[in-house]
Amino acid sequence: FALSLDPDTAREFHDETLPAEPAKTAHFCSMCGPKFCSMRITQDVREYAAEHGLETEADIEAVLAAGMAEKSREFA
């Protein structure tokens, strides 16, 4: 919510669309859901890079290319 232009309104909309109490603390909105949340995916990528010592652009590009190839094989 910190990235939104109006964090309070964003949180209200989030809570309205996910009325169950546990959903109010979820780190995703109802628009994409937990598996496709771009904010969560970005955070996961950043954590992965930090955990695996990926510091240069070349390191990151190599891992991204390998991951995309793996996903392509999965859906081929």
C-alpha cells in the first residue's frame, strides 16, 4: 500500500474486496490474487537475487533467461 498514491484508500478498497478477516492482512489484492501479484513477484525476485548473490546485471539476466526457458518448457 505504501506504493499507492493514496495508501488509506488503497487499503480500504483491498479490505472491501477481500472481506474475510485473514485476507485483510494478505500481501496481495483481489485483482490478481496471490499467484500473479506483480508486487509479490517483484519482492520474491529481489529476495532470490539477494540470497543467491546476484549483484551484476549480467548475473541477473542469466538467471532470468534460464528461468524463462524453464517455464517455456513447462508450458510447451
